[in-house]
Amino acid sequence: GMYGMIYDRDGAPVMGAEITVDGRPAAASDSGGRFYLDALSLGEHALEARKSGFEPYSGSFEFRSGSDVLYVKLVSLAWLLDEAESAAARRDWDASIRATERALAVDPDDPVAAFMLGVQALLAPGAERLAPRAVELLEKAAARGETEPSLFLLLAELYEKRLGDKER
């Protein structure tokens, strides 16, 4: 067998990640991010790791001996949102939009990701195409009970400046 460790982008262990090897459930990471893969044949194997709130990981590794250790990095929703915000602050809109899209793939209902998409639709040059989706996501967040005033101010700006709907 082989030991492995799962960390997030900040180097913290990730507990409770489900690991599959060659398409079959193989292990779950413990509180230290550690896991053990039993009964591996020598050679190349496909590995997937999944945990709610993180991007799924997919890759491969070669099993040569039991002394090898496998290291896997998972990217969290929080890291992606931080990345989107810092890229926006640098006016690197492409990087900000990419990070936001990745965050929305992890959690399509995340209100912060919806807000970021709205900001990008409003401020990023050529990003008007994002406005309808941003409005849809912000409306859903409001319907779920979000009460943050900045969400409604952003919605109003998007309706007026990007969708040409002054009434809304």
C-alpha cells in the first residue's frame, strides 16, 4: 500500500476528502489530511479526491514501492474567492473572472461569488456579457434571504447600467 496526504492551497490538512483510485472508492482523509491506499498493483493509477467546498482533484500517480508518499493539493472555495478579490483589486479582470467561475463551479449558490460576478460585469472592460448571469445569481441569493444592502445596490446598478432596465 501507499500513504498519502491532502492539503489545501495554504498548506492546511483537509479532513474528510473522499479518495477514489481507478474509479473505485479507496479511502478518506483523517483529521491530519492523511490516508492509506491498500492493495495497489505496481504501475500507473488514476486518483480523484472530492470534498464539499473544494474543487475536485483528478490526476494520476505511479506506485513503485510502499515507501512512496502521495501529496494532493485541493483548492477551496475560500481560496478561489480570495484570488478573485485580489485579482479584481489589481484590475486583472481575466484572472478575477476565471477564479470566480471556478468558485461558482464549486458552489453555484455562493453569494460572495455571485457578488464578484456582478462587480466584474459592472467594472471589467468587455464583461457586460456576465450581467444576465450575475443578476440571476444575485436574485437567487436575495430570494434565499440574503439581506446585505450592497447586494441590492449592485443589482440596481446592473439593471440600470448593463440591462437598461431603470424600473427594476
